[in-house]
Amino acid sequence: MWSLGVTLGRILIEQQDQAREGNGEFTMLLSQIATAAKIISNEMRRAGLAGLTGSTGEVNVQGEVVKKLDQLTNSVFVQVMEDSRLVCQVVSEEMEEALNVGGNCAGRQYSVLVDPLDGSSNADINGVTGTIFSVYRRLDPTAEGTSGEDLLRKGSEQVAAGYVMYGPSTILVYTSGEGVNGFTLEPSVGEFILSHQDIRMPTRGTMYAINHGNRAHWFPSTEKLVDHFSQLDDSTHRPYSQRWVGSLTADFHRILLEGGLYLYPGDKRRPCGKLRLLYECAPLAWVAEQAGGKASTGKERILDIQPTELHQRVPLIIGSQEDVAMAERFLQKEIAATET
């Protein structure tokens, strides 16, 4: 166990011989991800004065308006991964195809998948935003070229995953399969310092996060679940409080620390959900599970899903073990009624 105040760099070095990816290149890659987060954090602080708010007028592959900060953060992440000389491919929410940043990829061990600026709609109002990242080891690091099989992988095959939250302070949370730790950026020295050691999610919470603006499109099971949260029952600590920041990173971070449930379920407009499996749901699912929580589509474990496309969307139910299990029961009742 470390003392609070230890730097991320020191912990990465000490973990090097213990983690599943016990090598110097893995340590260097996570350090590069932290470097990208520092650059983005600095740009976020000065965005309002540097003309970085608002949209570019373009639409990305997701059909979403591209913010100036979306474009900037994507460029930062791609450039830092290229400069690392450790990464072969980068997949980003802002790019239609995977980007080969390695040229000849022989010897490059890793692929990185990222949502560079989660919650970008918050950026123009000085709200909380984030970066979500996922790291996979290439199936054949000696290969000169790339393969789609390197990227369309189950979340259970990740070797690192986490997120950075840009708010009143900048916090980096990650796992490499040995629990979850959080680090707060100390701007005066430019270091991420251990601030949340061995994070454990409560088995049950007293809050939930869902976009009530979508209620007209919800399936009956979602309506019944939310109504259940609103009912008075002291034995189950209901009613639950409702929280919604509009940034997956921020809403998940609260639940990771305090317990509860985050839902972005499928609905009548989007039966397959809105959030992307590879660079939003899978990395946060691994963080949740490593902290004692659970992540599901309502039908299956997020980390067991075999992706079929880079920008695949899935429903997401993530949070405390007992709360996710309860949500699954509501959904399963609807499935059973449909099948009879």
C-alpha cells in the first residue's frame, strides 16, 4: 500500500514488476496518457479566453456536432500516442476509421481507444468534462501491419482502462487489473498525486443517474425502474436521489465513490443504446468491476460482449452490485413478458 501523496510515476514504476503488463513500455504508455491529460487539462482551463469554445461547423461519424475542443483534444491524444512510439493504432470517437500512428507497427505493443472529450456539450458552460481510454495489447506485436482483430476485442481483454475528469480539479482514475486508484493533478508541480487509494464502490447506493429528458422514449421496464427509485421505503433507502451532470465521466465518478446506478438504456428510438462499447462502456465497466461494482446491458455483462464494429453502441447499466442486479430484474421481467 502506498501513502497518499505518492506520484503516479512512482506507482507505475513500482507496479511494473507486479502487473499483468509488467514491462517498461507499459509504464511509459500510461505515463504518455497522463501527459495527454495534462495538456488537455491546461487547454480546458484557458478555452474561454483562447477562442476554443463553440462548434467547428462539422459533424462527426456519430452524427454529432463537432466542438472545437473535440477537435483539439483528439489531436492532442493522437499526437501524444504517435510520439510515444509504443502504439500502433488509435480509435477515437472523432474518427471514422482506426488511425495507424505507427507506420511500420512491428515492435509496437499496444492499441489505444479513446473518447477524447466526453461530455463536450458541457465545455461551453464551464461544466465538467472528461477523457475515457482503453488499452489493448496487440495480438501479434511483431506484425508490420494492422488487423481489425486487434481492435474488435472483448472488454475482458483490456490491459488498462480509465478516465480523466476535468472539473474543479483534474483527476485520473485507472486500473490495470489490480484494483482502482485515483490521482489528482497538482498544477504547481505538474504531477498526478495519489488521492484516492484502492477505490471500492459501495455494494448499494442511494442515487441514480439517468436522462429524464428521454422519458417519452423509454421502454416500460425503464419507467417502472425509475418509479421504483422514487417510492418511499426506508428498508431500501428509497427514494433515491437523482443526479445528472450530462458527462458520463462525471456521473460515473460520483457513483464509483458513493455508490448507486448510472443508466443509459436502450429505448424506442435507440434500442441498441447510445453509448459506444469500445471506448466508453468497456473501459468504465472494467473500472467498475475492479472496484467491486458491476456493468451490464441489462441482458449481459459488458465485458463479455464481442464487438462487431468500431463505433458499436450498447445499452449501459453500471454501478453498485445490488443496484445493477435490481435493474436487471426489472428488464428481465419485460423480456419474459414479451417472450410469453
